Amino acid sequence: MKFLRIILKIINALTETTGRVIAWLTLVMVFAVVTVVVTRYFLTLGSIALQESVTYLHCMVFMLGLGFTLKHDGHVRVDIFYRGFSAKHKALVDFIGGIFFLMPVCVLLFVTSWDYVIASWSIRETSAENNGLPFVYLLKTLMLVMPATLLLQGLAQTLKNGLLLLQPPLVEVVGQSAPASNGGSAL
């Protein structure tokens, strides 16, 4: 159990660091968009590479930010029943969802994207535009990185929920508070 908690901390720290770094790319993206607008409409200068860089940044923010969003429970959830569940029932739903939906979909995305990304790397695919960015193969690599990072954080969330399910129930004695379990809420 201690080993699993260490693994959880490592994955969560990696996801948190990645998410915080990626979040700064939104500011870079805003500056790039403002630069594109000012140079194109006020200075009548255009830069295809700068316009494409906005697309690259946009892809990076969304595709690399998925694990961070999962960690912070930021994905859309239709919780007609879920919101009324106890912590253990929520953990059970999330555990089953992680095992049967999230992880298989991540593996499927990775496997089905593999040949596509490898083909792009094999020809060092570049932009179709004359002055575009020559890094399309790197952009397509995000199609492998995204499911890998989401799978890693999904594994952490599933382990966390599994550990929560394995904790013995706290018994509350009238007039006394329940004893704290050994670090159960520190997941």
C-alpha cells in the first residue's frame, strides 16, 4: 500500500507540474493571436508560421492538459445520481469508469494513432503552406502523448479510488468523533 501511495504522489506531482507549465502556454497563445491580428490587419503583414504556431499552442494546451483536468475533476460530468452518492459510492463509480472506459479508450487512441504518427515522422512531415512550420510530425506526436498522459493520470485516479474502497469504514460512536484513518484523505 505504501508503494502505491508513493506511485500516486509521483504521478500526481508530474501531472500537476505539467499542467501548470502548460497553462502558461495560454498566455503565449494570446500574445501570438494579438500579434497575428495587429500585423495582419494594421500593418498588412502576414505570417503563416505565426498563425500555425497558434494552432500548435492550442493543440498543446488541450491535449497535454487533459491529465491535469482529470486530476482536478474538471471534465464535464452528468451527475444526476453521482452528486448524491457517498464518497465510497463515488469512488466505486470512478473506479469502474477508469477500468472499463477511461483506460481502454486511452489505449485505443494510442494504438490507432501509432501508425499515423510514425508515418508522419518517417517523412518528417511539414506544413502544406510554403512558409508554414516544418514540425507537423511533432504536432502529430501529441496524438500519442495525450493518451499516454491521460492514461497515467487515469491510473493514478483509479488507484486512488481503489485505495479509498479498500479503507475500512469509519464507525462513529455517539459523543465521539471517528478516529482518523492513516492518511486516507491525503490521496
